[in-house]
Amino acid sequence: MARAAGRGSGRLHLVLLLLWTLSRYSASSQVRQEFQVLEEQPVGTYVDVNDNDPVVKFRYFPTTSKFASVDENAQIGTVVALLTVSDSDSSTANGNISVSILGGNEQRHFEVHTSPVPNLSLIKVASVLDRERISSYNLTVSVSDNGKPMARSSFASLVIFVNDINDHPPIFQETEYRVDISEDIPKGSYIKGVSATDGDSGQNANLRYSLVSGNALGWFSISENSGLVTSAALLDREIASKIVLNISAKDQGLQPKISYTKLIVNVTDVNDQVPTFTQSTYHVSVVEHAPAGTELLVLSASDDDLGANGTIRFSFEADTPAKVQELFRLDAMSGRLSTAAELDREDQASYLLHIQAADAGSPPLHSVGKVNITLRDINDNRPVFYPVQYFANVKENEPSGSYVTTVSATDPDLGRNGTVKYIITAGDTSKFRINSNSGKISTLVPLDREEKTAYQLQVSATDGNGLRSQTQAIVTVTVIDTQDNPPIFSQRAYSFVMFENVGIGTVIGAVSATTVDLNTNISYLITSGDQRGLFTVNSAGQIIASSQIDREEQAFYQLKIVARGGDITGEAFVNITVKDLNDNAPHFIHAVEHVSAVENWSTGHVIFQARASDPDEGPNGMVVYSLKQNPRGLFHIHEKHGLITLTGPLEVTTSSYEVEVTASDKGVPQHTSNLVLIVSVYDVNDNSPVFDQLSYEVIILESEPVNSMFFKVEATDKDSGLNGEIMYDIAGGNIRDVFGIFPDGQLYIKAELDRETQDRYNLVVVASDRAVEPLSATVNVSIILDDVNDNRPLFNSTNYVFHFGEEQQRGSLVGHVFAEDKDFGPNSEIRYTFETPQQNFELNAITGELTSTLQLDRELLMRQRGASVFSFVVMSSDQGLPKPLRDQAKVQVYIQDINDNPPKFTKDIYQASISESAQNMTQLLRVSASDMDENKNGLVHYLTLIGKLDYETTSTYSLKIIAVDAGDPPISSSCLLSISILDENDNAPSFPKSSVSVDILENMRIGELVASVTASDLDSGPNADITYSITATNNHGTFSISPNTGSIFLVKKLDYETQSFYKLNITAKDNGRPPRSTSIPVVIHVRDYNDNPPVFTPGDIFKSIPENLPIASSVMTIIAHDTDADINGELEYSIVGRRQPTPDPAC
């Protein structure tokens, strides 16, 4: 079997070669040999027919590239691609090529330049390119020859991609962005999304955003990919109320371009600043009795908040006693503190006021400052004596300096104003003196009763600044002798008990004094113990209540009663105990108390101890506690100790409880008072956040822009404070990190979405509270991307090539175009159309099947159009709204020829000869056949050996060459080829065996035949004539060989005992040019012949033996040798005779 390969068309045509051996085989025996027929232009002269279309090949830069590309800033004249054209036709006209651009170059951006190199053209840039306007070109290149009578053409598509050059800077949508943000937003909150576009592509349009300046406080961060600005820390308007952020957008080109914009962030106020006093405690002093309205000071507090949040009002703290508030006036707006009445230092020397500064925010914030007011003393009080009357008895003749009595005056003023000096202003100052500092009165001389029985002194008290007492003390001094008898009370001391609150005039008790002189009238006087004048004593000695007496002010009095009988006095003490009446209710220090409780405190936990005091005594002052108001029965109070404990868990949903405590005494009638206890409940983080839905499902368009917010999840937490504040995060399902979530649960888009890449996301969103040990909950958020018509229906090829046989019936399938649209629904439904109507073809709008509308004839098309190919453009469009998207592709339909012309050989019989040693692919001869059908003209076939020839096997071949075209069915013609094989010395002589082995006896005669070796040679003539020779041996000339017959003869005598083995190398060489030879080894084994007698060891052997040696005793051993081999060398010993030995002379 032979193969035929057509160079011009690239198709394979079968040529069947049948081989007959005419000389050595019968005609009925067929032997196959391998030959190959190669097509080539014939050597002979013939007239070329233009039956080949030009073939186009493109080369790109770099050469490894699979497509053409050019930089958008390429200079005019830049080479984009090389176009090489080949045409199998040989004539000047038929192979002369012209190239042009038929389509895709409407802007005339490219042109064809002919190169001096034959069949090479250059595609060059003809005008300025702009990738942002046109990013790729699909040029239809037409190549035509100038053949006669009709030119032939072919078409090729050249796709040129315009490489982007970084020639566009990023452009922000706005040159300046503004946003107002509350200062209390949590970290991570949305601030603003800035966006820039870049007209370039690839890395040249891949933008990175950054904060260039203005973020010294570190309050903000920006997503470098999306431009989303978020808070990176807690804001504080009081530190900065306006921040100007400079933001840059930089592309990622090799020489990046950068643009800038500003984001102005106005931080709005939240009432987060507590009013602050300039001092925590103010100290001020004012003279007592300053007129009402005297300014004490102007309080100052600051609040950095704005508006109402920073507007401060001053007030007395709520628990400031009303009596104190009546003494002072506070201007709420200015903070001016002044007196509202005259203040008396002697009533109260200082005041500590708690002033509250509160802002007007909602809720308001406040702080408390202290004002310590000290009253400066003035000398507004005169010294006051108590008692005013003094009585003293002095014995006559007592030595001078004797003690009389001590007067006392007090002055409530301070310092010098309150320092009291005493002086006797009336009376006999020659007899008495007074210590000016202590008021102690003593005698100056001994007194004589006969001279004077009584003295009356008037004592005045003066303070340090000379203010004298209005009432003077009267001191009556009686001089007594030993016989004088002063009034004597019936008791040295009296004790009385009275109830408080008795009526004025009530007799408390009575004292009684008597004298020896019964005619003397006795009068009574209270001289001390009753500075407030609550009691009087009448002449009968009755002590009478002269004012309302309150046990709680003083429960015990000790009065000094003086009884005067004439000039002589006596004294006694009266102890008055005031018994209690239940005239006081229990008293709480504050009417309202506040206490904090934690919600998870257990039952029995003590939260407060109520303390009320009752100044009454006994049961009247014994306080018991009860709850007048007990919300939900959650509280219990210990009746005796006032301890309030919990009876159940508190609810943080109730931020505070108001408990009313009643304090009651046990007196009759019973008195009570009440305390309101505000219990504020502090939260424990014992509740996890709870989402308002078990799961969420959200549908959004895939075209939603980056940074847009699209859905908000919401969870609640029953806890309060930070324990109830919730922050959100995405814990899973965020493939490629395309979504983000703000702290308030607002989901937003971080990166571009593409439904065709991922149509559904299942996010796991976690809500966590802000406790120290936070609790959390998760929820699934299913996000479904709704399709947007953002994908064109792309053909799977930009250039379809179909081959369609001529003469096929109308409606036959030509081919199938196919486009794919990654969108969904109507956006992905594709319709196919022609760009321009086609008369010869029909395109199924749904399936993309291309069918014929006419029966096409290739030969007719060639005559009419000069080409048998149709080129047109098909369109694909989807059904998306509002505007369908389209794509296009080129279609080339080649009309294939029908085989209706057989091949024709130039001869019927061809003869050739070839050496049997010819190499593969050796050319035998040229045969030529032509076919009038397409691509069969001028085909020349070389008959080439592709198998090994062997003259010795077959010396003559007779081949029948059949030229078969590629038609269906094929048409063929044949010719005969006779081939003679010429012999070559290609066979070396060959021995039938690879070696020869011979056994001969050592007594062989010289000249006898040892062995014969015969070789054969498949060649003929001298190439088969053989000569033999011994080429290597160890025979030492023992053997010889006949050069013609190969017979080996013995030429020297053999001796087995000298050499028993010979190896000859016999060579058979033919007489060819050059000769060939073959060698084989011949091994000759010499067999032994018994030609050597045994030989004893030389010399006589003598042996002495003792007599009487036992029979069969060994005497000696005799050794003989035989040089023969095997049995010929085996010895037997026997005694064949005896000889008497010669006696030993020594014996």
C-alpha cells in the first residue's frame, strides 16, 4: 500500500500500488511493498490553471502572542501584524497577491502596507487610537490573486486588541463631599462613600483610596477598594466639630495617576458633657447681719455641648432644707448667690450649700458644687449676766481676800468681741474687789457686822470692744456673825418629776425654808439653772412652770433656790425631771432616699437600712418599720432594724421601684412618718440579643452600587446600658467579602456583585451586646441577587468557518452558530439574525442553525463571483430590558467541490530501475496526474521508496499506480510502472552454524582431512564468490584450510601430551567491492593414543626390614608414571621376578 500527499491542497489522496514480481514469482502471487507518492509541481512544461485560493497567515508581536495587540498611544505607522500569503499556483498572474481591509476599519485606524519581501504585507496604525472609545477591532482582510481568466480570493479575520495606556486620571463624582454625623455614633459606623471613575482599564483603572490628611485624630478609616469612609474611633465634638479629610484615588498603573477630593465632616452635638464647676468647693465669707441681697459670689460652670445641651441652670440640691433656702437666693441663669435675709453668726456660724448645675439636654446632665459660707463676726452682742442676782454670806472678821462669790456674763461674739471684763460699778468698793477676767469677788478688808450688816454691789460686764452689758449684776453680801441663823431649807436638795408640755402656771413642786426668828418673812428666788426663765418660785416656795417645757429640748433641770430671811440667805437645789409625752413622730433624715440594686441579687439580699429617730423616750421613742408601698411585693423590711431585703428577683425592664417606708413609734397616740425609697435597678448581662426574625431573605439587584445600604437587621436585648447596646458583625457566608455591616445592623455592599458568579449568599450575622463578657446571637440572612442584563450574548467564536458541498438540496444544514448569555430569564434568551439579509442562506432565530435556501454550484459561483466562499455577519441579541444587548460574529461558508472529473496520467507505462541499497525516500521517477476538479490540477507524484528493498528477495517489481481523487465516490485512473532492482553487495557470507567442534586422534596422519566449513552468500556474481582463510589460531602451523572449499587439513604431527586443544578462527570473504566477510570459531579436541609406557621413579630401591616381620606387613611403596590420559594412563602393579640383594658391608 502506498500513500499520496498533496502539497498544494494539504489533502491526502490514496494511490493504490499493486506489485507483481515478473521474474521470480507467478503473476497470481501479489507481494506488497511500501512506496510513497508525493505531490509536487511537475518538472515538465505545462500551462498553470488558477485553481488555488491564496492562503493567509498572520504573525503577531511578540511572536509568542496568540492575537494581535497594539498600545492605544502607538504612533502612526506602528506595525500591528505581519501578513504572509501563499498561493500554490505558479504563474506570475495566478500567484500575484493583493491585500486589502474589507471590514471592521470604518474609522480607518489601520492600513495595509506592501513589503519588498514577496507575499509579505504589514498591517500598520493609520490614525490615532483611543481604547476608551474602541477597545478592539475585528478586521476582515481580503487577499486576491490576479489569476486568469478569473481571480481567486480568500478572507481572514484579524482581531486587534487595543492595549490600555494609563492616560486618564481618576475622577471623583464630587470635588467636595459634606456630611453631618452625630458625635455618639459607635465605632465602625457609616460616614460617607466617595467614588471615582477612571476611563482606563485593567490595573490602570483599578483604584485605591486613602486618607491623605485631616485624620490626625485617627477618627476615620477608608476602604481602599470601595472608598467607604467609616468611623474608626469614638468621635468627640468638643475636641473637633469639623474635620476636613483629604482623600486620594490612585490607579495601579506602572506610572500611577492620582486625584483628590475633600470630605467635610460636621460633628453634631450630643449631650455627653456634664456641666463642670470651675471649683469643686467654693469658700466665701460674709459679715453677719449683712443686708438681704448682699452678693456672696457668682458661680461658674462650663458645658462644652451646644445649644440646650450646653445651657446651664443653677439650683439648690433637692434635699437642701427649706429653712436654708429661705436664707439665700440663687439666680438660676447667672449663678449669682446672695443673701435673702440677715444672717446671725451667733445663730449659725457657717453654711455648706450644695448647688446643682444642670444643662437643658434631654435627658439633662448635672453636677454638684459645694459653697462653704462663713459668717464673719461683728460686735453685735453685749455681755449678758446669768444669774443677775447673787447672794453671798460673809462672816465678820474674815481676813481680807476672803472669797465672796463669782459673777458670770457671756458674750456670743468671737474673739475680742466676746472677751468679757468685769468691774464693780456701784457699792462699797473699799471693802470688795473683783477679778476683771474671772468675775471672782473677794473682800479687801475684814468686815464688821456692827459696822454694816449688808452690802450691795453692782457689777458691770464689758466686752473687748467696750460694749457694756445692759443689765448689771446685783450682788448682795450679808455680813453674819456666829450667832446669825440663815434660813434653812427642809431639804438640802429637792427632786420633782413633771410631764412635758404642762400648762403655764402648773405647780411643779414646793420648797420650804425656816429661820430661828419665827417672825422673819422668808422670800424665795431662783438664782441659777433656769437661764431661759422656764420656772418661777412664789413666796410660798412653789415652783411654777412659767413657759412651755419640752423634754426633747431638755429633760433635766437643776435649779438653785435662794431663801432670804431679812439680810440672811440660805440656798437649796431643786432637781426637776421632765417626763416624756409622745409628742414627736419618728423622723427620717431625708424624706427621699436613693439606692441602687443589681437585678440578679438573690432573695434575702439587703438593699437598704431605714433609720428614723424619735426624740421621745421609752415606747414613745421606740420606732418600728413597715412598708406602706411595696411594688409587686418584692421587698421586705425588718420591723425593728429597718433592714430592707428582697423577696424576689428584680426586673431590669423596670428601671426603678418606689418603696414607701413607714416609721411608727409605740406611744399613745402613735405617731408615724414616711420615707420614699427609690430603688434603681442596675442591669446584669443575663439576656442575649434576640433578632426580630428567625431568618431573613433579601432580594437585591446585582447592579446595586458599591457602598449602598440595602437591608437592616434588628435585634433587641432586654438588658440595659452597655449590656443592652447591640453591635452587629458578619460571622460567615460572606464569600469574597462583598458585604459589610455597620454597628447598627445596616448591611451594605463592599464590592461589586455579579449574579453570574454568585447568585445567592447565606450570611451569618451575629449580634453582640457591649458587656465586658458579651452575649451574642446569630441569624441567617439569605441574599438573593436579582439578575440585571449586564452580559452580552457572546458567540463561542468570532469567526465561523463552514464547508458546504455544492449541489446540496435547498434547506440543507450548513452549520450552527451558538452564543451564550450568562444572565437569567429574558436577559439570557437569545435571538439570532443576519446583520444584512442573505439570499442564499437562512438563520434559525432560536437555534442558530444556518441552512441553504438554494442549490449552490461551485463552478457557477467561480464564474460569477470569482470565489466560492460567502462571508457575512450574524448577530445575537438577548431579550433584556430596557435595552437588549448584542454580539456579532463573522461567518465564512466555503462551497466544497463535487468530484466529477477523474485524474489523468501523462503516460500509460513508466519504467525505472533502482539499486537495492537505495535509501528510504529515494526518488524513482516523477509521475503526473491532473484533475479538472478543485485542487487537483498539476499534482505531480514522486514514487519514493519507503521500505527496504532486497534484490535477493525480489529483483523485479511491476506496479500499477492508481490515482484516486478525494471525491465521494472517488474517481480514479491508473498506469503501469516496471521497476528493476539492481544487486548490491549487501550480504556477507553466512555459515550454517555459528561454531564448529571436531575431535581427532593424536596419531592422525599428516594431510588427512580434519573438517570442512562451508559458507553461502545471497548476493550474485563476484558478490557471492567466497574465499576461506584461517585468521586467528593457536595451532602453530598444525592445520591449513583450502581457500576455495573451506576444507581443513593436518599439516604437523599431533601429540596429545603436548597440546590437546586447538581453536581456529575461520573467515569467509566474498569478492564484492567492498568485500564482506564472516568468521566462525572451529574448536579441535585431540584425543589420546596409548603411546607412552609407565615409568618408575628412577634408581634401585633397597629397603631393610626386620626379621620376624608379620605377614602382610607394609614394607614400602613403589611409584610409576604414565603420560597417557584416561585409561591409557591408569597403572596396575605386579612382581614379575626376584633378585637377591647385595649385603650391606656395614652389616
